[in-house]
Amino acid sequence: MKITISTTVNADLNTVWNCWNNPNDIKQWNTASEDWHTTQSMVDLREGGKFTSRMEAKDGSMGFDFAGTYTKVDKPNHIEYVMDDDRQVTIDFKQTESRITVTETFDAEEQHDSEFQKQGWQSILDNFARHVENK
């Protein structure tokens, strides 16, 4: 099952692209809730390159690595990657007037309800938009 989410960012395409792919920016926006944070991020943005982000509960009770390999990079419009658990993800960055629409489509995992997954990924995407707009 595929899930699609999107947000609109009031910024130019290069700023959106750079904030999406810069490890220092990723550590600022990559969280679904305020009680989590991203403590580490590494990005090798090229086809065959790898990425990883360490996401942890702020109270130290749990954490996990979100990682994968880029399969397609079309700067500044499109990214595809496969996560370490073989799920596929695509991200599109489209100019609409003075805004950028970011759309993510990802394969759902089997552990959690699809609506729960959609809400979590949407929360992260909304944090991304706020981060870019407040830079």
C-alpha cells in the first residue's frame, strides 16, 4: 500500500531543496512530535549514495535509525530512495506561483495502521515547512 502526503512551503525551490538535504537542517525539522529529536544526520545525495538519521525520544527511552539508499536524484525536483527495509519513497518538489509543493509517496509498513503512519509522516513534513519558512 502506498501513502501520499504533501505540504506547501513559502520559499524558493533552492532553499527548499537545500533544507531537505542538509544534515544540519534535517536535525532541526525531522521529528513527528516535540518529545522526539534527530540527533545525527548524514546525507550522500547521489544515486547509490546513502543517508541516515538517528531519531530518539528526548527522554532517552527509545530511538531508531531511519536510513536508506538514493536510487534517483534529479536536483532540485525529485528524489527516490529505498529504505533499509526495502520500502520505496519518492519526493517531488514543484513550483506553484511563489510556493513549493513537497509531495512524498511511500510504501506503508506492516506494523502500524496506515492512518497512524500517514499522520506521523505528515507531522514531519509540516515541521519541515515551518523550519524552512522560519529560516
